[in-house]
Amino acid sequence: MDDSCHQNGGRAPTGGVQPGASQAGAGHAVSFKVNGTLQSLTVAPNAILLDVLRDQLHLTGTKKGCDHGQCGACTLHVNGVAINACLSLAVMHDGDEITTIEGLSQGGTLHPVQQAFWDHDAYQCGYCTGGQMMSAVGVLGDKRIPADDAAVREAMSGNICRCGAYRNIVAAVQDARGKMKRG
């Protein structure tokens, strides 16, 4: 018996385990469409959607900030609705359509929100930017949210920018609103 079997209680070595995958074979098969591509994976029953996207699918644009749903860095869209990926189990999304910041642009063309963030310098360090943009797209798509700056600030209040680029973020959201109405 080699050392790996001896150290593993006499069992054969199990090899590497994917982050978010179950070690005991009790994983759950899930399939969801991520940025237009069907993904089929095996995940642990307690695997967080954010971790699965980052660790198994290598989509690192969605950031891990607080792990408590308080900062918004992990915001993405599930079936067109903005959610905090750090608060959602991956197994809950079997059959869902997920859009991350990597899927916002189409055919090499920036989404109007992405372009407006660029034009208005609505980012500093960039850590929160993906979540800010995904929330902004959600805000602009929600007809219940009024168009004034105060309503945008309130709707975006779940996204923290430690660098304080809030004025530029609101300007970018309003600019994108205008471009999306014209486009």
C-alpha cells in the first residue's frame, strides 16, 4: 500500500475535488444557461451560486465582497432579475438563465450601461463595477422605479462603492437610460 492509501485510511486516493463539488459523491447535477451557454455541472448541495460561477466556470467578473448580501459586488441576473449571488444556492437555479457581467456585452459591443460607466468614469478601483452595472441594468429595466436621481440612488443603494464614485454612477445610469430610450 502506498503512502496516499495509508494516509487516506486504507482507501484508494480520491484525486482532486472541484471547488463547489461534493467530496462524498452526494453532489447534485444542475444545468443552467450562463451568458447564453448551457452549463451542466455537479455541485454540492450547499454550493453558493457565486462560488460555482467563479470556481467551476471561471467567470470571475462577479466579485465576492461581503458574503452577506450587503455590498452588491456579486449582483447578477437570474431570469432577468438582479440577485445577490452570494445568498443563493446553485441547486436552486437548475433550468434558469443567468447573466453575469461577462455576458452583458453582445458581439463585442458594450451594453449601453457599460459604455456609460466608461464615459462617466463611474468606477475607481473597479471591484464593485460589475455588480454596479448589473444592478443598473436591473434598475433601468424596472418600470416601477422612477427616473429621477433620488430614485436611482435609492434603487442602487444595495451596491457599495468604497471609492465613492456614486455621483458618476448615477450620471452613468441616467446617460444609459437616455441612450436605451433612443436605441
